[in-house]
Amino acid sequence: MDINCGTYVLRNAQSAVEKGKLQEEDIDRALHNLFSVQLRLGLFDGDPRNGQFGKLGPKNVCTKEHKTLALEAARQGIVLLKNDKKFLPLNKKAVSSLAIIGPLANKANNLDGDYTGYPCDPQSLFEGLKAYVEKTSYAIGCLDVACVSDTQFHKAIIVAKRADFVIVVAGLDLSQETEDRDRVSLLLPGKQMSLVSSVAAASKKPVILVLTGGGPLDVSFAKGDPRIASILWIGYPGEAGAKALAEIIFGEYNPGGRLPMTWYPESFTEVSMTDMNMRPNPSRGYPGRTYRFYTGNRVYGFGGGLSYTNFTYKILSAPSKLSLSGSLSSNSRKRILQQGGERLSYININEITSCDSLRFYMQILVENVGNMDGGHVVMLFSRVPTVFRGAPEKQLVGFDRVHTISHRSTEMSILVDPCEHLSVANEQGKKIMLLGGHVLMLGDLEHFVTIQIY
């Protein structure tokens, strides 16, 4: 009742009340919460134009500072998923002509996504890229994002054949994913896949595929196609997305974004969306959900993302052993002594009286071993001892973005809270900390931390 954002409650609440499934006090509670927030915002204090926020307008939103922030957010959010033979970045001086193809390429409002205000200076991807290459042409390819017809393919193919380089923009917009509109497939809508492949076959050089939208896509066809050299996911990058994309394609900005979700294959849609079990169940062919538990094939994994440069890690400091003896309650210590600590496999988190005393920082050296400066998101994962049934494959401990300079190193640290990051939920839903060897994973590096009673 409190957080419904679509029309479900509007369409079904009265029927639910009449059937006794929804009580009046539930509605009263939701309304109390709603009106409480509105009262705090001053929406009942007379003319809102005279209130605390009444004078705010475009001049307060469209400031230089805010526009710069929007651009930086778009830059950092773009994810480079594929870049065969370092096809990107392009040298704009060497690009004589450029073709931009796709129904999403020449509509600025498609970049905003849902729950957005009015953009200050909206710009389409076509406009942003044309600013870098004067001889830039455009073909829609599909009449809309649903792409139910291929009648515009031939025009797109002609434009692609004439251009020196080709960028195809495909993916999703709010006609495909929004409140009350769920996708039934992870593939590109309609004939978009065919459009991408047809253009790639006609192009003189391998093409660049730009993907839009907020959800995962099964683009296995493009991932394995050598005629598609590079794949960029831009999500819904906002009004500055066109400039950010152009900067990345032409090497003015080094991409460093990471995927915020797992991209499952189309076969995952066979799993019932009402099955909310996180853990896999091989006995019934259930692969689990999320990067923590999913055991099936992935198109692209959570946290995936490439750069125009390369990085190496070195762990400068982190403990190899943690003792819980000084962090347990007296009753817990007595119980452990009575049972024999060597037979214990875990400790309940609520038995630990001082989680703060167990925290530590992993000190990390990040070296940019390539030829281009750039930001890099360092992600630290943990894996618990394998003795626990239903343990996650891995779980994120923390992450941070660092700016690196070519052929130089940068030091950073990530806080590890064992009570939070090295614990799991058992079958009863209670958080426990497993004793024994835990693994902290940093790229290809592994660091072992043994948790023991004494």
C-alpha cells in the first residue's frame, strides 16, 4: 500500500477490501504515512509558491555545477563490455565519415529513463557524435523500439555501406520497461537483433554497438560476432549522455563503469518470476538468483566492465587470522568451553559483542600498466568456507573508484567488517559467522583470512 508506483492498487484495492483481503486500518496506515511526508514538506501550508521550495526553478537546476555533475555521472556510468583488438577509442582525425543507426539514436528524451524531471539541454546521441565528425549520417533502421518491421533496414544498410565507421544504437526505452510493463524476453525487442547483424554484415569495418535501457539484455549474438568490435552499455545516461558517449568513443574519457546487475541468457526467462528463492536447487534445475547465488551461464557478469588501459593489484596489508575470543559475550565463551571449541563450525552474530574490534582495512596498490590515464573501480569480494550448505558463490565487500595515471601506482583501502561481510544467513534466516578459512578476492588475487575462537 505504501510504495505502489503503478496502477495495481488503483485497479484492485476496492475488490480486495470487498473480499476482506485488505483492511481499512491498512489503508489508514498508508494514508497516515503519505500525508505525514506531505505535511513535513509544507504542502498544506498555503500557496506552495510561498513555501520553502516555492522559488526553485530552472535557474536553480540548470547551473554549471549541476550540468558538470550530470556529465560526470554519465561518464562514470557507461560500461565498455567488449573491445576486440582495441577497436576503441577512435581517432576522430582518422574518421572521414560516421553512420549512426537505430530508432534510439536520434531521440534525446529516450536517454532520461523513468522518474526524471525536465532536462536543461537535451541532446540526442546522433547530435553528440556529429559534433566530433562533421560528415555524420543517420538512419532509423526500425520505425520504433519495438521494431516489428524491417521495412527501413535497406536504408540503414545503404547508409552503413557509405560510412567509414558505423555505430548501431539498440536496446530498450520506456515503451519496453516501466511501471506496469514487464518484459517477457531478455532479447533485443522485435527485429533489433536482425538490424544489428544486417548492418554489421554491410559495414566496411566492424561496428560499434551501443545499448540503452535499465535492464539486462541477452546480446550473446553480438558478444560472439567478430563483425561487432565493441559493445557499450549506457543505460539511461540523462541529458549529458550523448556528450559522455562521444567522449568515450573518441578517447577523451577512459571508460571505467561496471555492470550493476547480472546479464542472464534468454533461457533464464523459463524460470518462474514468482520463484523468489535466492539459492540454487540442482534437483529441480533451478539456477538461483543474483550474482551471489546464480550458477548458470552469464552473458555478462555483475561488476563486469573494461577500460582502455590495464590494471594490476597488490595487497599491501590485511590480516591472515582473526580471533573472536575478545569479542564474545561471557555466556558465549562458557558455552563454547563446555561444547569444545574445536567442534564448532560457526558463531551466531548476536553472540559477538564487539563487531567494531574485528574490523580491518585491506590496503591495496592499484597500478595502471597501460598507456592511458583513467578512473578504475576496485571491487573486493568475499567467499565463505565451503562447509556451509547454501553459501553464496561470492559477495561484495566494498568498492571504490580511484583515478590512475598511466604507468603509475595509487594506494587505496577498503574497510572489511567481518560481522557484515564475512557472515551469511543460515536456513533459519539468522546471521552466522563461519569459522575457518575465508577468501577475500581482488580481481585474480586471493587472500585467506582464518576466523577462529582463540
